[in-house]
Amino acid sequence: MLDSYWNVAASVGCASLLALTIQTVRRLFFHPLTKYPGPPLAAVTLWYKAYFDIVMDGGWAEHLEYLHEVYGSCILRVAPNELHFSDPRAYNEIYGMGTKYTKQPALYSSFATDLSVFAMFDHHEATQRRNLIGPFFSRRSILNLENAVQSKIDLLITRLLEYQYLKKSANLDLAFRSTSLEIITSYCFGRSSNALDSCDFQNGILTAIDQTLPMIWVFKHFPLIKHLLLGVPESLASILKPSTTGILAQRKQMGAQIDAILKDPSSLKHADHETIYHYFLTPQPENQRLPPITREWLLDEGLYMRFAGSDTVGNTCTVATYHILANKDVRDRLAQEVKEAWPEKDAPASYETLERLPYLTAVIKESLRMAHGIVTPLPRIVGPTDVEIAGAVIPAGTVVSQGATIVHRNPEIFPEPTVFNPERWLQEGSQDLDKYLVSFSKGPRSCLGINLAWCELYLIIGTIFRKLDLTPDNATIENISFREYFVPVHRGRHFHAFVKPTAD
């Protein structure tokens, strides 16, 4: 009996080894992508990428830059069926208007918001869903709710000014992220996150996001773990992975609001302003293919909006403030321009006033370039036929991507790419650079909240450098260095500054 068992085990082992050998040989020598350079191990197995995602603490984007330098090619094979591009023209060919490539499920399913428009794979359904939500984030809607945005920024200023009496520096990373979190929560859901009321801007939502972001790569490479944690009762999930407690609490809190609205949709009439639920629940006769309204859909959409809306703006403001304070000429020129356009600092300055300021605009664009937005290359599956990207014919079914960091650090487009230089956006012909600013991606799947983000950036940065005199507290570039977990994650000490009001 025992001999029979070991014979079966040996047979299975031999068969597995043979299958693995055949697969390895096929991927190395007979796969359609064999002509493209890249690490042999990456061509053989997805564990190569998993190693940099998980073991190397979000090191994939950084490693991609190294690989392009080592292999000297603008097209690299970085997985058995995936190519990564460094040629900037490839970005528009992969993501630009008119492209309809499918999002790769492995990445977008890892956020556990599968029903959101962000994670939706079907291009037609995604377009319909964006058409439903889009008006809520239009420029007109943003301008109508500008006062709601400004009120949160005024609260930020009030909170920061408290630090002059506390005799300690403020954590600007958390302060800016708390502000963008509060704005997106109020704007979309008509509620307060109370993030700006937290002591030292330490609040449960941001803590939960920071603790669970590293799980994205675990969920991507080990989807069974995601199903296990999200499929068991909340009490058990919190024991299996304590860092999920905050996210589960968010789901519970947002779910309660959704339950109340679905039970009594007329309650929306009593909201202070229109929320995203007004748009979700309004009949759309022209969108008959939209799926039925469900609690799960509303929850996934809401959770992702709050995550996305609380990160890019907050991170960009942190990066902007660090570089502005590190460059006296930039700081003085920016402060002078804002002061001239806003002579009475106690009177409000409108978004439309600030967006007309050329140097402030240049500072924001350079900050977006340095902060990157989403730092993970966004994978797309080309098809249904072969396509041409960056002059190469790519077989249908291939996964293709290009990271924002690769574009933003291209020295041919942005000379001295590691230098914070707003003047690059003011030179003759600088408008051509706009197509290479990809912090919000491009094309039909670009960021829905881009108009709100620009409004926040103008109002936050303009207000900060009109009303506050900031002095960095032992600041180094490490304060804004990041690891790649879809968005930048800052390790170590955050960027701090001492705060006092400006003289006039």
C-alpha cells in the first residue's frame, strides 16, 4: 500500500516537472514575445514580478527603470505575456482617446471593489457608467460646489495655525491627505470624515488605507487570500489580518449610509447639496444596459472614490510644498504672484482667479510630474487583433503597460528630470509638455475626478502660500520618497514644518 502511494506521488511529481519544463521551454524559445529583451526569469514566471512587488516592498516600478537602462531597449518583456514600454509616444497609443484595450483583471481585482467603474473590464459598460457619473465631476459642478471645497481648506488653515502655539511642527503629509479625504467625502457623500478634527491629523481612515495598501500585491498574486479575508465574517477577518479592521469599518460605515438611502431615496432631498447618490439613483433611459442598482455596486463605487480622491491630491500637495520650501526663488516668486492676485488675504480668492496665475499653474504641473499620481504601470490587454505600439507589431492578447514614472522622468522630454523646475512649463512651446503629464492617466479610462483634483490643487497650494509662513523641520528628500503600491506610499518620517501666519 505504501509502495503504491509513493509510486503515485512519484508519477505526479515527474508529470509536474515535465509540464513545467515544457512550459519553460515554450515561454523561452517559442512564445510570440521571445524577440523582445528582458530577464529570462521574467519570461518564465510571474513570480519574478511578485518578488519585487512583495518581497522588495513595492519595488517593481523602480526595477523597471533599471531594466530599461540595463537592456537599452524601449520595449521589454517583463512577464511571460507582458511588455513594458519606455518610449513616451507609446503612452498615448496604449491609453489615449480611441483606445479600447481591456484592463488586466489580475491588477484591478486586487482592490476588492470589482463592481466599481475603476475595476470594470467591459469597455462599453465602463463608458456608460462614466457617462452616468461624469456630470457630477464636471467643471460646472465643481464651480457650483467650490465653497464646500474652500470651507474644508479654511479648516485646514485653522488647524495648521494651532501649531504655532503648540510649539511643534505639523505633519504636512497627513494634513494634506486629511484635507483631500475630507473634501472627497463631503463632496461625494454629503458627510464629514472628521479627518481634519483628528489629533495631529491621525485618523482611522488614512491609517486603514496605509495599513491595507501593501495587501494589494498580496491579493494580486494570491487571490485566494483576498477571497478568504473578504468571504469570512468580519470578526474572523480582523483576527486573520488585523490591519483589515479599518477597511472593514469603512465598508460598514458607508454600507449603513447606502442602506438608509436605498430604504428611503426621498431622504436625498434633504441633503445640503447634490451627492454622488443623486446621480446613481436618477433614472437613465439612455443607459438601458446599465446593471440594476444594488447595494454592492454603490458600496464598491463609493469605497474606491474615497480612496482615489484622498491620495493623489494630498500627495501632490506634500511634494509641492517640500520642493517650494526647498527652493527660495520658487517660493518667493510664487508668494509674490499669489499676493498680487489676492491682496486681501482674509477675503476669499476664487478658483477661477487662481487658475489664471501662470507661475502657480507651472508649480502645480511640476508638482504633479514629481508626484506622479498612480505609479504602477496600468496593464492593458491588446486586441482583438494585432496592434502597432511604438513602431512594433504587438500580438493580440499581449499585456502592455507604461508607468507614469517612466514618462515623467524621461530626460529627452524633461531635461534634468529630478530637478524641480516650474520654469520648464513657461518656456516657448511648453504647451507640448502637457501631453506627457500623465498623473491622471489619459483617454477613456482616465481619472473621473480630474476637475475636482485641479480645483483642490489650486485652492490648497494658493491658500497655503498666501496665508502661511512654513519652515521645514529637518526635511530631507526621504520625506517624500516612496514605495510603489499602486499609489506612492511614504516610508519613514513624514514631511513636517513649523507654521505661523504670513505678515500680510
